[in-house]
Amino acid sequence: MLTLFRPALVLLAGMTLLTGLAYPLAITAIAQALVPAAANGSLIVQDGSVIGSRLIAQDFAGARYLHPRPSAAAFSAMPSGASNLGPSSATLRREVAARRSAWEAANGGTAPVDAVTASGSGLDPQISPANAHGQAARIAAARGLPLAEVSRIIAAHTESRWLGLYGEPRVNVLLTNLALDAATPVAPAAAN
Amino acid sequence: MSISPSAHPGLYAAALKAAFAKLHPRALIGNAVIFVTAVTAGLTTVLALRDLAIGAPGWGVTLQLAFWLWVCVLFANFAEALAEGRGKARADSLRATKAETMVRLLAREDDPAPKPVPSSALRAGQLVRVEAGDLIPTDAEVIRGVASVDESAITGESAPVIRDSGGDRCSVTGGTRIVSDSLILRITAEPGKSFLDRMIALVEGAERQKTPNEIALNILLAGLTLIFLFVVVTLAPFARYSGIAIPVVTLAALFVTLIPTTIGGLLSAIGIAGMDRLVRANVIAKSGRAVEAAGDVDTLLLDKTGTITFGNRMADAFYPARGVSETQLVRAAWLASLSDATPEGKSIVDLARRLLPALTGETPDMGESVAFSAQTRLSGVDLPGRQLRKGAVDAVERFVGRSADPALRAKIDEIARSGGTPLLVAQDDVILGAIHLKDVIKPGVRERFAELRAMGIRTVMITGDNPLTAAAIAAEAGVDDFLAEATPEMKLDYIRREQAGGRLVAMCGDGSNDAPALAQADVGVAMNSGTPAAKEAANLIDLDSDPTKLIEVVLVGKQLLISRGALTTFSIANDVAKYFAILPAIFVAAFPGLGVLNVMGLASPQSALLSAVIFNALIIVALIPLALRGVKYQPSSAAALLRRNLSIYGLGGLIVPFIGIKAIDIAVTALGLV
Amino acid sequence: MHDLLGYLLFCAVLTAGGWALAGLMTRVYAAERTPLSPVFDPLERGFYRLAGIRADVSQGWKAYALAVLVFNLTGFVALYAILRLQGALPLNPDGIAGMPADLAFNTAISFVTNTNWQAYSGEAQLSYLAQMAGLTVQNFVSAATGMAVGIAVIRGFTGERGAGLGNFWADMTRSVLYVLMPLSVVVALVLAVQGVPQTLLGAVHATTVEGADQVIARGPAAAQIAIKQLGTNGGGFFGVNSAHPFENPTVLSNMVQCLSILLIPVAFCFVFGRMAQDRRQGWAIFAAMGVMFVLGLVVIWWGETGGTAVLGLGTNMEGKEQRFGAGLSALWAAATTAASNGSVNAMHDSFMPLSGLVEMVNMMIGEVVFGGVGAGLYGMLLYVVLAVFLAGLMVGRTPEYLGRKIEAREVTLAMLAFLSMPFGILAGGAISASVPAALASVQEAGPHGLSEILYAYSSAIGNNGSAFGGFGAATQWQTTTLGLLMLLGRYAIIVPMLSIAGSLGAKQRAAVTSGTFPTHGPLFVTLLILTVAILGALTFFPVLALGPIAEQTALAAGHSF
């Protein structure tokens, strides 16, 4: 019995030390040394307090802000989640229709597809450029900024396809909104 | 002796009757696929009768489905019965030669007073005496005497053959008839175990054991049947989830159409027919395994004499010595050979007459003929005043007391190098010239070997000739390798070497000294005329004692495997169309959109179901001729064969049922059966 | 168009990478020196000495299989214990409690069998210790187990007669040390640079710009994600797996992970060719897998970029991330379902019906389109045995593969292994579609609900691990039945395949002649694909008709449920 299990027990113990402790701890040490900000969650700190992560969507409902994609998990990052509704789901059909009319009521024009569908993570930090520019007029009006300035900020935060082949063009909502706040003379607290 | 069903219309009736007899569960259980089909048919019948009794809607279609499921089972039985029937017809004709006779039993070899006993009472080891006109009672070995034996009852060859003791022609077979002289025989077969008995059992399929590949295939088919059982049984709850209630009869029909009934129904017929083809070629297989192994053979060891060349060397040319005219040489050779009865002698006479037509009309003074002897190694004729001799070069040189002139010497060497045998002709003390005797390659042999090569089979020529001669003949015949000055040990070594290299070896042999090699070879074919030892060591016995038969055996083995593989592929490929026929029929009521799967545009769910089941039954009967005849086999490389068979039976298996089911659907609808 | 060009470039890089890795792997498993030998050789020897292993002793198939089972059983017990006790163990900054018994059972089996099905949500139900010492370890060793079995099977098929299948302990150890570990370090660091967290600090509380509270989970994710992809595991650090911006923050991280998923399975094809000393054999299997992969990818891409008129959508973006769009989500779905990697970067439940069908078929055929590390190759060899047997007869010889005869024993074992897929999916699925306790897990009405059940059972038995996320897998019924099916799907194939390898390895190799059935070239590739399609996929045609096909036709008619 022992001869049978000895290799298994020893190797499992050895592998646990190697792959379960040494490996992740070594990666942690290297990552913390090389890229501490990224390794700790790409957090954004303002005035000493964490206001979010560059990579994690947070809800924006105010007219002054770019709105992120719908989240089936209400922007909870603990735990994350999606709607998992299938394409033939009547619920999804209703939700899409409701989001479409809400978006179009708020912004005018035709809602882009990413604005009416929930993201996979519920934490999608980005929206399509069409979605962002579709909201530009509303934001400009709410902030009293020229539309061109809002459009410029959006364009500055637009990423294009990698190698021209991979991924979709996208705009990071949180970073754009922070840039909008920085560009708007009025204090954000007063505006809300 | 070929027995085709068309020649024997009675076979059909008998097979039809047997098809019903085989419905007995004990007969069905041996074939998993068909047994399961029969069980399903039984279940369907019960349900159909219930529907009929309570007048449930659609009972007509249910009844028809049950009927066609039974037809499917019957067709499978019919195929097997037909194959067996053909064998039985041959067995009956063989049995006729096994008449009970009285034989003379000897107490010892020189027993002057033989005791008459019935032939069926003979045991192995007993001695009997047979005389002209007697039927040889059972398999035996000649221990004394020379006689000619008529083997036509077994081999179909009408010319009697010589059988004598001691040599490689000492074996006689039960059922043959002695036509001259008398023999003393030692019985070698126990009652019921003679070749004739084995042959009868073989053709009747009574002793048919499943071959290794057949067993493997049966496992595969049983596995597939089990998978489709899962598919069909679980379909009911899946459908219920989707709000569809599938009648049990529909599931039964789907099940039977999906399981590989085509190959399942024809598998044993293919096997029996394969054995029958072998028997018709006058070869007895001691096991089915040997026949399959023949299909796998990589290397064929063939005896030169009789297989590659005609048995004897023949005169090919005359080369006069310096100062001798060709006419003089030819005439001398002709005279020296006139009384020589050997094939070589005859061929010299023939060639001389062709070269000098004048000789034909001449009747020379025969003089006193001098026969060949082992001491002189010369033969010839003593005419008044002169002695003519022909013989081996050194023997003639010794006879005349001088050597051939240099030009002739060069010619002699050239003949030897080319694989021929040089003979010298001399008159008194003058060498007249040389005769070129050469092996004549049988017509078509070269092409045959090229075919074998294309199939990936190496041919190796076995000969007692010296390497020089052997090389020349090997080149002319187009064999891949040769074994010169072959001894039994060398043959055995060669076979072992080939086998160590991963090649399967087949050989044929007749002598006792071939026995070890025959036993070592993966496929050993013994000549029926050969010694009991050789026949015991071999796993196939050729009743015609024709060494080229080895090639036929290989082809029969391959054809057997190809037929199984092709029909299995066909059967499995059929499922695609059957899904497309039956699934929309089941689901379309709940999901009208699934009508898109009805690519055949079948008239109604009922007609689709019925058509698929009818097709399933009819395809079996349609393929019976193919199963019995075997898939056409053209010797070619494996890649070419695969391409051909995959496109015919794979692609055909995908397409044919679409057409067939559609056609049946049209007919079923037109006839108002649904 | 950019999607298709991108796919083409991806396939080229993948093929080149797999081909290069195969050279290294062949040397590793032949116990030859590799660049990393100076680093790991002493460690490897130390392991063997402590464990009492004689690495150069080749095992027969029974000994090999027994070693696999004993090692995996030990791993299961250890992982189960960690999951149950994590609340009392260190490295638990968020104070997560021990897992309930049935969920721990399911999770432990899931990781030991390389399925990595997630009935739990990582960030909410696992401590850092459980993630690292529990799951990450099994990510390594379950992958190494698959690789070792893959190599053992290759040895049986291709090796010298009677040479045995090799030594499981050595094959497993070398897989970790020389293949998985170095690649993981590289991938983990790339991911950390891209923004995947690698920290021992607990969740952070943020006050958002609009003043809401947001709890942001994080942890030592990069290290685990690297091995989850390379080992075709797929169990995510976070609940939404690689759709989570922390698991897969950028397009570059996505491409690196996508490559990692398929790299070792692709390399295995070429390792096979190298060890068979006939590289064409490896290319043939690669080509068959490649064709099926590309066909599947194109169908998914077509479905997702096309979207559905019912929702008034162009591209189907429900459940997808903006940075990936339809193109990279389709590539990921095709790659992961093909490679038995349960990770997702978009929600499969929300994919179009025919995309879901492709995903399911990839799993139903037994994860043989590249498949799990090692497992994909030995799974495909199962089909090769069947294809060679059927078609081999058609050339008039006893079927043989690489010179070894396929006879009754091999066919019996192959059918035995082959039966586990239809049995698991159809029987498991049918019961689940009937029993009320199981039906509670189904989220959707109509045919899509049936697809959810089918997907779950295909994923479990195929040891894939991804799910139609709407399917509530955390019920006691599902954790138990799916757990048992994961065991069946893993070991009911491993044991017969090792047995086939043992049996073939003991046979003399026949010489190759022009009468030999050719197992390379387009004809054989076509034959192999058709065998997979007809024997593997066709069995599931009826249920697929009731699920995704019915849903597709309903969508086309404008229905929703």
C-alpha cells in the first residue's frame, strides 16, 4: 500500500510546494517588483482614496458622464456575472427593447449594439466609439462643454484594433469620464 | 464446379424456407444485430396488434412497419441460407463420392489373406490393399506399389495421376478411384476426419468458426447497436422535455434503421461465400484464420518449377562447333534424341523438326539407343559405324576425350550465364556443337508478379539452380528475389527473416522436407499430391496440386476482407439519410421549422417512416448478390483500393439511401399505403 | 475581413509554435537534456529519490494506469480536504468559509480530471490558499497527467515492441518541470504586465466617481491563469472567467491566452509524428483536427457577427466584451470548446444557436479537435483505431496502424472507451431533462433550455468545463451527477486507451508495402474527419435537432420563448 501511494504522496507534496506556493509567490514577487500598479489591480487613486480600477467598469448614470454597457451583475466585482440569456429568450428580447428605448430617449439617434446588450463580465470597462460619440451631445449639453471638446476627449481615449486585425475599437468609460471631469471647470461634486 | 443460384432454382425455395426456420431464437442469437432487430420486430408486432384491436388511428402504418421489420430479419436469414445452400449443393455432390464400400484390410504389408471390412470401419494406421477400379476409401499414404489414380471427383481434373510410395506423390485422397495396378495403403485419417469430410463440413458451414476480423467486426457492430439503443431510448425523454410524445413504434423503426442491419444481415453470408469461393478453387482451408491471413501476405515464396516456369527445360537453340554445319549438328542432335522420352529430349526433337522441316518425313534407322545413366550422364544412339551422344558438357568432353573449341567454349559459358543449361552433342570423337536448354517462363507470369507488386506483395522464387542460373530466370520472370540452391533449412531461414522484418509469408510445398517451412509460414499451402507430413504442416491444401493457386488464395482472402469492410462502410454511411428521413417526421409537429431537415421532401411523417424502414429491408436483399459474389477486386495498391472503395461504398452509402428512400416514398404515397 | 485575416495569422503562429514546441517535448520525454536541465535536473532527481521512483523503469499499461489512478485519487483527497477546510487555513484575507460537501466533491473532481468545471464563483467562494495550493496545483498536475497518458499512448502505438509505455511518475514530473512550468512563468509575467492582478492583498473597496461603493476582488490571478490556459484547464480565478477584465484585460492578453490554450495540444500532433519517426503521421492528425477546428470557427464567427433579427441586433454582443467583439469571442469559443479548455471570454449561453451547436459538437465528439493536453491526441487515436479498422478492411488486409494490427482486442477496448460519450451525454442528459430536481437548474424556456442541459453534460463528460452559464450547476443533483460523469469521461477513456497502447506495443510491427493502408495524406484525413462526423457527431443529431437546430429555426421564424 505504501509502495503504491508513496510516489503519489511525495510527488503531490513536492508539486504543491513547487506549483502551488513557489510558483505563484515567485510570480507575485516579480510582478510586484516590475509592475506593481498592474499587479495590484490597476487601481485609480484620487486624493488618497481608491475610486476604482482602470480595468473594471463602474456605473455612471448621470447625464454628464459617458455611460458604460449594461451590466447583468449591477457592476458588482464580487462576484462578477452575465445575463446568460439565450438569443431566443423572450426576457432578453424585452430587456434589449427596454435598453434601446432608454438609450435612444437619453441620447437620440440609434442605439449601437453594445449599448443594448449586457457585457460578458458585467464589468466591461469599455464601449464602442459609436456608443461613446452617440452620448457626446448629451454630455456636452450637461457639462456646457463644446461638443467638439467632448468628441476630442473621446477620440483621445479611443483604442483601435491591435495590429489592425484583433479586437474591436473601444473607449474606456472611466478614464474618459475622469478626463471629462478634468476638462470641465465646474467641480463635479457641485454638479451632482 | 461452380454452382450458381440461377442454375439451381431449387436453392431459392430452400433458402426461403430456411429463412423462416432461422427465426428460431437460438438461431438468431448468434447475430447480435439481427437478433435485436427481431426483438424489435416482435415488440412492434405486439403494439400493432394492440392498435388493431382497439382501432387506434394509424394502426395500418404500424402494422406495415411491423411487417417490414420482420422482412428485414427474413432477408438477413435468407442471405445466410442462400450462401449455405450453395455450399450444401456442393457438399451433396461430394458426399455422393463417399459411398460405403468393402475394402481389403491387411494384417501386415505382405498379408496374403486380406479381410473384407466396410470402409467406414477403417482407423488411422491400418493397412489396406486397393486394386484397379476400386474407390480409395479414405485418405491414405501409399506404402507399396505404383498406380494411376483418377482424382476427377475431387479436383475435376480428368487425366489420371501417378501415385507411388516413398516420394512426394505418396498421398491419396478418399473418394478418388484407382484406374490401374494396385497399391498398399496406410490409412492416415480417422473416420469422419478425411479431407472429403473436412471439405463437406467447410462448404456446409457446419464447422465455420468466425475469423479474427469477423469477430472484431462483430464487436464493432454490437457496440454501434448499443450506441443507437442509447440514442433511441433517450430520445423519448428528450422529446418529452420538448413537448413531443414519440410513439414506441416510431422509436422502434428509428432504432432498426440506425443499427447496422445491412452488414449485420450479410456478414455471415459474406463469410460463407468466401469459403465457398475457396472451395470452388479446390482449396481446403483448415481454418478461416488462414484465409484471412492469406489476404495479409507480404511475401510469396514460389517454387520455380511448375509455378514460374514450365516443369521442364526446353531446347532453344543449336550452336555448331567450328567446322560443323548447323544442319549436321541439328540432324545429329535429332537422331540422338529420338528415343529419349524425357521432356528435354522431346523438346530437342521438336526444335530440330522446326529448324529442318525435312526431318519430319524421315524415318531413320533407330539403331541401338543408349539410355541416360547417372554414371555416364550421357544418352544417345549407336548407329552402324557411329556413336551419337548428347549430355552434360563435362560428360561429353570426357566421352570424346577432348575439350570444346574456344569459340564453342565461350558460347557454353554464355548459355550458363544466361541461366540456361548447355548440352554438347558429339559423334564419336568429334564435338559437333552445343544445345541451349532453357527454362521457359509461363506466359502471363511476369504480368501477374507486377500485379502482386502493385498490391505490395513481394515474390520470391525458390529453386535448386545455381545462383547464376537463378538470377537470370528471376530477372526474366520479374520476381523480386530468389533463393538459389535452396535447401529446406534455407527456406525456413528465409521465412524467419522475413517474419522478423514484420512480413507475413506464404509458401506452397509438397515434400516432407517442406513441412517445417510450411509450418513456419503464416500461410502454407500443401499440394494434395504431397506427403502427409506436408499436408499436416500446411493450413491450406490445394486439391489441384497447382502451385500457382497460392495467388488465387491471396486474392480470395483479400476479397473477403474487402467485402466486409465495404458493406460495413456502406451500412454506417446509410444512417445519415435515415436521420434526415425520420427526424423531421418525428419533430416537425412540435417544431415546424425542423421541416428544413426534410431535404428529401418526403410526403408525410408516416410515409417517411415507412419508406426508411422499407429501404432498410430492401437494401439487404439488393446487396445479397454482392455479398455472395464478393466486392469486385482489382489488384492494385492499398491507396488506390481505398480511394475506389471509399468513393463507391462510402460516398455511395451516403447518397444511395437518399435516392432510395425518396423513390420508395413516392411509391408508398402513390399506392396509398399511408 | 480583418477577423478572417486575423484568424489566418493566428493559425500560422499557432502551427509554427506547436511545431517548435514539439521538438522540445520529444526530447523531454526521451529524457534527453534540454536548456532547462541544469535548473530542474537536481530537483527532478530529488523528487524521485524522496518518492522512491526509478524513472528509467518502463511500466506496462496496467502499472501505468494504476499509477495514474493512484496519483489522481491522492490529488482528489487532498484538494477536497483543502476546499472543505479553507475557512480555517491561512491565506484567506476575505474570510471565505469552507465549501459545502457536494460542491467540494464536484470541484475537486473537476480539477483532478482537468475539467475545471466551475459550479462555484472563484472570487466569492475560494481562499487564496485554495486557489494556489489547491486549484493551481491541480491545474499543473491534471494537465501533466493528461500529457503523460498522451505520451504513454504514443509510445505504445509507435515504440519498439515490448518497450512498455514509459514511467508515469517521470512523464508527469517532466511535463510539469520542463513544459508547463517554464511556459507558465513566461505567460504569467506577460499577463501581469498587461494588467492581470498578482497580489496577495484582499479585495479593495472603492468609492466610485458617482459615489457608490464598489468591492473589487483581486488576488494572485496571473499565475493561475497562465497554467489554466496552457494546461487546457480553464477554471477561472474569477466567476466570469476570461471575460473578466482582470483575467483578460487587453487584446494582447487575449491573444496570448488563446495561443496558450491550443499550443500544447497542437504540439502533441507533431510529437506523435516525431515519435512515430514518420512526421507525415503527425501532420495527418494535425490536418484532420485543423480542418474541423476551422470549420467550427467559421460557423461560430458567421453566427456571432450575423446576430439575430429577433433582437434587432447586428453583431451579437450579449454576453461579450467590447474589447473582443464577435471576432475574438468566436475564436475563443472555437478554441476552448475544441481544446477542452473550460474558459470563456464571452458567455456561450448567449451565443447564437448554431454557434452553441458547434461548441457542443466539439465536446460531444470527445474533445478531439486538438483537445485537452495529451487527452486530445489519445482521444483522436481512438477514432483513428476505428477509422483504420473500418477502412483498413476495404484494402483487403487485416487493418493495421503504424504497422500494428488492429484486432478484436483493440476494437473491443475502443468501443468500450467510445461508449462513454453517448452514454454520459444521452443518459445523463435524458435523466436531467426528466427529473424535477434537475430541471430546476434550467434557466431558459424552449429548445434553448434543452441546449443548456446538453451543454452541461457534454462539457462534463468531455472534461471541458465551460458551461451555458445560465444553467444552475450548483444544485446537489448537478454537482453529484456531473461530478460522476467527469470521472467517467476521464478514466473510462484513459484506461482503455492505455490498454490499447499496451496491446499494440506488444505486437510486432508489420513492414510497410504498397499494400499497406496509407494513414497519411488527404484521403486518410478525409476519412478520419468523416469517421468523427458519422460515428461521433451523428449520434447526437436527434438531440441537437431538438436543441440548437430547433432554436435556430424558431429564431428564423421570429419566435422567442
